[in-house]
Amino acid sequence: MSTLQSGLGTSHAKIILIGEHAVVYGYPAIALPLPSVQIQATIRTAKVDQTIHSRYYDGPIQGAIAELSGIRRLIQHLLLHFDAVDQAFDLTIKSQLPAERGMGSSAATAIAIIRCLFDFFKKPLTHQLLLQWANFSEHIIHGNPSGLDAATASAQTPIWFVKAQVPQELKLNVPGFLVIADSGIKGKTGEAVRLVAQHVRDMPNHYRPKLAALGTITTKVKIALAKADIEDLGQLLTAAQTNLQALGVSSNQLDKLCQVALANQALGAKLTGGGQGGCMIAVTKTAAQAQRLSNALQTAGATQTWIQPLSEIHTLKSARGSIK
Ligand code: MEV
């Protein structure tokens, strides 16, 4: 192991445009990568100990806080895979992503770490292998993930995703603006996924149609995107929010931010990601409307907002963020 020196891995945030939760039950989802919102993991050989340095925890891997237990288990399994369980290292995770906000922080962190360790051990990493490891980590964290977060965090383009199928690249050429707002409250993806599973188990006749409705809406969003029909897109996002509320995965703050969006010329609004906190998204026709909406959302309690021109979504280089 003395030849090993350092390794680097990066990854980025994602936004689910439509289809969260329903995607766990086999319905499609559309997700957009946000390559400008980055995570970076670097590793260096150390003399003793296995140490993690991150915003949330700084110390030996064995003592990692509960929130990092998924990451700890991922690293331990990777070390086992590389036949290096006792390798001493310093691992540093730098993230521009708010954790647990529905922007795919856990999957993106896992992807950066997997790339970093494969780089450190000088082993080739195929896309398929990357996804296998990322899904392994998401299983530890979320219990029953669809694979959407891992697929999007490793993709450079918008994707059309169906569980257990190869993600399809989606070409977007749509006018208008996406406004993303952080409710300031931690999302609870694992809990929300379990809640929906419990609802479906206890009252299938009541809850299954809501998932099916979300599936239909996602297909209609694909058509609206293909037709560059932003008005339709907006209405479909709002219709999805009604179903997500009915599934119990929204929150008072997310509902409030969606209402503020609709009262401020948004064409539509919904939560994004696991829900019960985390982020919401809204679409507007013009840049000026997006800026006014962004200000209104911050006044209503959003802790951070981003404006993304939909026309530039294939590169997403231009997401502009502001923190309250
Ligand atoms: C979480 O970002 C998305 C969910 O659909 C869960 C999943 O797809 O695994 C809520």
C-alpha cells in the first residue's frame, strides 16, 4: 500500500422535475442534473487511522455520526473489495449541496467517494460498476430506493428514468425558468418512502391511484417538454403536487412556498425529491418573474434559491444561486 498517495472523485446535485415516489413503484420520472452544484472527495494515505473530514463530521471513521453511517459502511465495503481494510487514510468531503434537501446529496456523496476510492486504488470504474456501488449505498440509507438519485448524480444530461431500466437521455429545448427553493427544513426521504409504502400496504385502493396519476402526469410532462409547452408543464407540476400532498409527503412549509409561487406568477409549483421538507420548484415564463419569485420565496422563509433557465438545461452551467 505504500505506493498509494491520493485519489479524487467528484459528483453533482440533481433535481427531480417530476415522478418522485411513483418511481419507486415502477412509474417513470424525469430528473435534471445540476453539474454546477458540486461535491468533491479527496483521499490521502495517512500514517495511522482512517479519518473523515466533512462539514458534518470530523474524526475517525468508527465514530462517524448516525447521518454518516451509510457513507461509513460504503467505505468499509469498498476497502474490503480492494482487500485493504486496514488502509490508513484522510478522506475530505467538500460539498456545495445542502444535505437532505431533495437535491440528491446522499447519492452524490456516495458517487464522489466511489470515484475517489477507485482512483486511489488505481482501478478502472465502468459506469455500470459505479451505479452498482451507488445503489448499494442508497439501499443502506433509504431502504428501498428506485435508483433514480444514483442514476442522476452520475449523469450529465436530463434523464427519463424507469426503475431497473437503463436511463434514457432526454433532450430539452424549452423556454422559461426553473426556480428552486430550499424550505430550510431537512427532507426525510427514507421516512417519506416508508410512509408511502405503509399507505400502499394499508389502503391500496386509496393510494395506488395517486401513484398511477403521478405516472400519467410524468408521461404528459414528457410530451409538454417535447412540444416546448411551458404553460402545460406548469399545470402538470401543480397537479403532481396535489397527488404528492395526498400521499403525505409534502409539509406545511413546502405547501406554503408552492402557494407563494402560484400567487407570484409561477405557471406551476411542486416539491422535489423525497419531501417532508427539502426543496420545491416552480416554473416562470420570464427571467424577471423568476427573480421576483425568488425574492418572494426568500421573504416567505426559503433559506436558499436558485434560478435555472430551462433553455440552458442541457448544460446547466448557468444556475445562479443566492443564500438568504
Ligand atoms: C428521492 O430523491 C426520490 C424518491 O423517489 C425515492 C427514490 O426514488 O428512491 C422519493
